[in-house]
Amino acid sequence: MAVREVLAGMPWWVKWIAIPLIALFVFGGLIGAVLAFVAELLFKVLLFVALVGGLVYLVRRFKSSSSGGGW
């Protein structure tokens, strides 16, 4: 039997309430872990961009303030 045939005879609340709740119960930890990983990755990317931006700002500031010579 196909899934569509099995679900065709079920009430609407089974398809739209009970099955998603069971999926959240079974896979809730996995979903939470994936969301936490994505949030942590986004934070690290933003932190990296901010640090590189700050480094570029400092290098440009000190380069323009120093007169001509190198090291």
C-alpha cells in the first residue's frame, strides 16, 4: 500500500496534527541539534567577518597615519 492510500482514509487531524507531533517527539533531538549547529555556525561566521573587518580597519588606519617608510 502506498502512503497516500493509507492517509486517504484518515481524518484531517491525524494528517495535520498527530503525525507532525509524533515526528517532533521522535526527531525532536535531531531537529534541535541541527538548529543549534546552524546557529553556532552562523555566529562563528559573523564573528569571523567582524574580526577580519576590524583587522582591515586597524591596518588601514595605522597605514595612513604612518609616514611613508616601511618596517
